[in-house]
Amino acid sequence: MIFTLTSAFACLNKASAQVVSKDQSDLSVSVKTKDASAKDASDGYIQLSITGGVPPYDVSIFRDPLIQEFKENIYNLELKDLRPGSFLFVIKDSTENITQQSVRISYNK
């Protein structure tokens, strides 16, 4: 958010601020993973459990290579049959509070 401030002497200043609600500190995600069995295998697993904040939650998923998915009204999310790679989950609650979680699925060598 950007604010424009005007002093009594007509000086203009701009300031930015982030609005943080009490609920934001409570928004959290726990993660369970299972690595893929081999470099080319598609048997990895990610489970997200979202708590706190103000439900419902929307989740944006960014995968390597860059693919974005969007899920609405999520509380728990399971992704199965995953190949090794990096994932970024951006979780937003109904009051626009946001948290994010990076997850990497590796493979057993």
C-alpha cells in the first residue's frame, strides 16, 4: 500500500506500508513429503495441511519447470504421482493474509 502524505507546509512525501492483521501470524502450513523412487519416477508425494488465518484458503502452486495451478477453498491438499522437482505453494486466506512454503521432491539414489 502506498500513502501520500501532505504536511502543513504542503510538502508531499510518499511512504509504503504493509498492513498486517493479527490473523496473519496464525496462518501456517505443515508439509509431509515422500521422495520419488528414481530420477524418472512419478511416485513422489506432497501433503499440505493449512491452519490458522481465516478460512477458506486459496493455494497457488508453482512447479519447476514453471507451471502454475490455482486451487480454491482448500484446507488440505495432496499431490500424488510427482516427479522430482521444486514446488512453491502460496497460501492466501479469506482476509488476504499470505504465507508460502517451498518444497523439493528428490529421488532415492
